[in-house]
Amino acid sequence: MDCVFCKIIKNEIKSEKIYEDEDVICIRDINPQAPIHILIIPKKHIEKLYQTDEIELLGKMLKIACLMAEKEKIKESGFRIVINTNRNAGQSVEHIHFHLLGGRVMLWPPG
Ligand code: AMP
Ligand code: ZN
């Protein structure tokens, strides 16, 4: 399958992996939008957030995002978790992932 995140999971493309378990990996985003920009990615190839009923997996990804926020020392200062879905939101990789962003003040509303 021609999916960049599946290739990263299979180590066919290099990445800076900072977490891995049987279900999830975390990597640093190649084009960071904040001093800390980590992607939380399920190993299972799911294209859209609304296509899965795997509540447990999604919940686990949120907990891992919080763990990463703690490890990267942005828990107290603050962080944002973003899930872009489809064209208007700017989803560019068709394999679900949470963005964890922090290390700077974020704007609201987002751009
Ligand atoms: P989205 O636009 O929400 O689908 O997010 C996809 C993210 O994946 C973008 O922030 C990209 O910079 C990031 N990305 C794409 N290819 C790679 C890669 N090979 N390694 C790390 N991050 C990547
Ligand atoms: Zn994939």
C-alpha cells in the first residue's frame, strides 16, 4: 500500500520514532509547526477518523499524546491535539494521526 505512515511503521521510510508499542507509534513531524510537533499514529491503516469505531484505540492514542506532552515538558505550559480530516481541514496523509503541538503560544481560532 502506498501510504507514507504504513511505510514508516514498517521501517521502509526513516523517521524519528520516539514511542512505539503494539498498536501505536509516535514520530516527530518532518515539517514542524511548533517547537514540539509529534504525530501519534495507529499501526492499523485507517484513512478517516469517522471510519473507525475503535474507541479504545482512539482513547489510547489520547493517553499516549498526554504522555508525550509530559515527556516533552509541555504538559504544564500547554499543548494542542489536532486531527485534520479531509480537504477543508488540510488532511494530507490518508492514515489517521493526532498532531501534538506545543512549546509556543497557540492562536484561537486556529487558521
Ligand atoms: P495532515 O496534513 O494533518 O494529514 O498531517 C500530515 C503530517 O505528516 C504533516 O504535518 C507532515 O509534515 C507530516 N509528514 C508527512 N510525511 C512525513 C514523514 N515522512 N515523516 C514525518 N512526518 C511526515
Ligand atoms: Zn497507512
